[in-house]
Amino acid sequence: YEPNSFNGPVEQPAAKEPPLRISGDAARYDHRVGNDDYSQPRALFNLFDDGQKQRLFSNIAAAMAGVPGFIVERQLGHFKLVHPDYEAGVRKALKDAHGYEANTIALSEEATAAE
């Protein structure tokens, strides 16, 4: 996928398929346009009881062991867009499990430094 934090593979426009003539021209559909990535996980999170939420936070924190801080912060930003309690719970679980503290470097600066 791209963008990639580790300068991995990128899309090659030259390899793009030409339009397929069916009943007019067909082309690629950008599924991201108008797509809401947060309402479904928010609805599920809101269904969880406190015990389920704590297990979710702990499982995510365990899976994030060793992940670079700028990626952790980026993911925490997504969790916050789902629900502020989701982000706060995972952040606390990261601190409890790994002693993780928030980065003091802005994400854009750290991403540039990693390149």
C-alpha cells in the first residue's frame, strides 16, 4: 500500500490497465471517495461493555510492541477518529504494558526524518 513509511513499493501508473469497453468506457473506481472508515468501528466500539473494551485495548497494545512511535501515533489518531475513549484506552494500555509515552516530535517532522 502507499504511502509507505519505509519507502516500500509504490503504484506504477505505466502498469495501469486501459479502460475496458463494455457499454461505454470502464475505468478504475476510487473506493475511497466518500467512504467513511470510522462509523462502523464506532458502532461496534459503542456496543462493547467495559470488559470487552479493556481486552481490546490490551490486545492492541500487545500487538503494537516494537512498532515505531510515529506509526503508533498515526494509528492512535485513527482510533481517536473512531472514538476518543478508544484512543485514550489504547494509549493507557501502551503506557501500562510498554511504558510508551507520546512522541514529542510532530508526525510530519518524524516522518521526514525517517526518510
